[in-house]
Amino acid sequence: MNEEPLLDELRAAFDRLDPVPDDVLAAARSALAWREPSADLAELSGERDRQLVGTRSASGIRLLTFRAPGHTVEVQVSGAGQDLALTGRLAPATVADVRLRHPHAAERSARADETGRFALTAVPEGLVSLVFHLPDASCVVTSWIRL
């Protein structure tokens, strides 16, 4: 028995009755394009907010910690709206090329110095992920998080 004709009819019915939104298809294609197959995934393991002392605004600093086997990434998020600043540290300390991924903004990059510290400015709100290309050709990628 050949199920292909039935599957083709089902696909056509779903395409007519409940099509996948274009933005969902674009996000799926982008996710595949952004893959780093050999990278170690640094998953979010801690998050906390800290109010700035002596300020009148409600904005504070968000502290994020990502952990991968053998690596920790600490990120401080400050600012608001389309002008966020990310400062952070990669441990163990090493130089690295840092790339910020954002589905709706131009890619930004920075360099982590020999102490593992890096900074990215003018980061818009939304989903972001950081990619660290290390000197030994390995790679660490943080999980996606909404800023």
C-alpha cells in the first residue's frame, strides 16, 4: 500500500485550512542557518534582577549565568528598549570572538580579552544568543533568551 497520495492530500488540506504563518517558517529556516553543530550549548542556569541604587527609574540590571561543560558565561544586561548593553565574562578566562545573534537585527560582534571580558552595545530587545569562537577552534553557544 502506498501512503504518498494520502499524505499529499493531507498536506494540501492543512496548507489550505491551517497554513503555517510566514514568520514561523522564516524563524525555522533561520534556526537551521544559525546552527553551530559542533558547539557546546551553554544553558541558562541562573537569572536575577538588581535595582540600581540611587536611581529614580524602574530600570535595573539583569544578571544571567549560562553553563556548558567546562565553560561558564556571565552576562549583565543594562539599559532599555532598543539600546541594551551586554557586558560579560567567559570562564575559564580566554580570548574569544563573540557574536550576538538576533532574529530581527544585524549581527553584532565583539572580542573577549585575555580575562574573558566582553561588551556589546546598542542591542535591541528580543531573542538573543551569544556564540563564542575559542582559540582552540571550539565553540560555545548560549541558549536563546528574551531581553
